[in-house]
Amino acid sequence: MADGQDHSQDADWIEGLPLPREQTALVGHDAAARTLHEAYAGGRMHHAWLIAGPKGIGKATLAFRFARFALSHPDRDRAPPPEAGLLPADPGVVAKVATGAHPNVLHLRRPWDEQAKKLKTVLTVDEVRRTVSFLGNSAGSRGDRIVVVDAADDMNPNAANALLKLLEEPPNRAMFLVISHAPGALLPTIRSRCRRLALSPLGEEDLSAALETLGLEVDPASRAQLAAIAEGSVRRAVECLESDGLALFGAFASLAEGFPALPRKSLHRFAELATGRRGSDHFGLVADFARSWLRARMHAGLSQPGADVRRCAEIWDTVNRIEAETETLNLDRKQAVMTIIQSLAECARH
């Protein structure tokens, strides 16, 4: 690695690809970048922004891109106009932010558990409390002090309350870029203290363009299917490309077409496919596929008068719990996959 850091200790790391703080290309979010720029240069900059949208669509990339711009142009009334949604930044600032060495940027995320040799499952209160000394430090560079919370969804209750206190009484020229995949689950008081900036999933063309910036080629015949599976998420598209996700989704779709029937042999065969040589990657995709199936079913139910989608919501929580417990406790992945699929089949009976 160019910067000599162990990126495997970062939740966003995918081997061979840049982290969001290193990524200079941003595809499909020109309007959001322009909104941030206009607020910054127009004297309407809110101290906290809730950057919301599905996981893997570029929220953190946008946050770091804007942080580089703001630090490169501390005089807001002299900030240059954006060009095609791109925010110009000083090369020195770009380099420091990329390595996590800029004194005016604090990146809050799930910390590494040295004893367990893996990332913790939550963004802890101790991490959020680092913000107090960071904002009170006078040794930084001129300009804003920027806190990137990535992602707020990972905070435990104590961490959420600690962040809320900071948002309620922010120091002068402190900026919070709060990233959330599911903002509805955050404390209402946190949401109310942030200006919301919603990002949309990438369309097929933008998704292909984003993959090209990462040096990943997609068979033209597979682009439409990949876009449908990825649901606008670059991260999920990369995971599909690097772990035979297209084939896995085909197997999942075949099972789902037969719900609520679920032949035992087919279930075992799918579970073995999903937890093979690269089981860790496949397991996450199965959970994503399950949530996508549930989301489509809920949307269909909401369009039908009198439909009850509560069972789908309960199964959604079940999938999230199984995924979290399997990762945290290192439980048997094959059994976890089977339980998730059985839950979906049960949902289809209602």
C-alpha cells in the first residue's frame, strides 16, 4: 500500500480499491456536491449535515471530497465555483486527508479490537468522545474542524447521546458530516440538528462509470443484471464482481421463485454455495439479497389496500440480528444462511 497503513482495519476496505478518503472520483452526485458548495460559499453553511442514502453509493466519498475542498479554501467568500460538480482541492490537503493525517479532520468509525483482531460491531462512545479534544485542539491548520461520522448507524446508545450533545452546542467553525444508511433509525433529536442531504442510488450508467473509475470491467451483457442486483450501490456491485455474486443471486432467485416451498436439498445446496471458499463475502451478499427481497415485498404490499407488511418488517429485523450475531460471535455461516432463507420462505406464507 502506498501509505503503508493496514487498511484491513477499516470497515470500508475492499482489497485493491481506494478507501473513500483516498477516492478522488465521485460519480452521480453532482447535485449534492453543488448543494454543499453553495451553502459553504453562500454563507448558509449548517454546522451539521446528515448525508443519507443506501450503503455503498458514495456518501463517504462525497463527505471527504467536500472536506478536502473546505480545507483548501478556508475563506468561504473566496471559494471557487465547482466545475461539473467537482470541488477543487489543494494537492497537499488531498494527500493528508487520504492518509488520515490532516489535523483538521477526525474520522469516527467502528474501532479495531486489538484483542479480538477484528473491527468492533459498534461505533463506541469512547470514539465519539475523541471529538472533544479534537475540537479543543488549537494546533490544527486554519479553517474548519471537520468530523466525519461514518456511519452513524453503527453508534450504540451512549455514543449517539454523546454525539447529540456535540451537535447541540458546536464550537465555532466545527463541521459535522454525519453519514447514515438508515436515517430513520437515528435519534430524532440528532436528525433535527442536522441539515439533511439525501443521495440517490446510482443508475445503470453511473454505476458502470463508477466501476470504471475503479479499474473494474463489466461484461456489457451483465450490466443490467448487475445494476439490478447492486441497487445503485458501488460496494455491492464490487462484491458481486469479486465473489461470483451474479451466480449466487441467480441461485437465490431460483429459490425465491418457489417460496413458500423450500426443498431441503436445494436449501443445503444454496447454503454450501454461499459459504464456500470466500464465505465471508458471500454471507454478506445473502443478507443483502434477503433485505432486497423483503423490501420489494413490502413495497408491493403497501400498494395493496389492507395489506399487512408487519411480518416482513419482523423478518427484516431477524435477518439483521442473524447477520450481526454471526459476525460478532463467529457462528456457523452455513446454518445462518439456511435460517435466513427459511425465514424468507415463512414470510412468503403470509
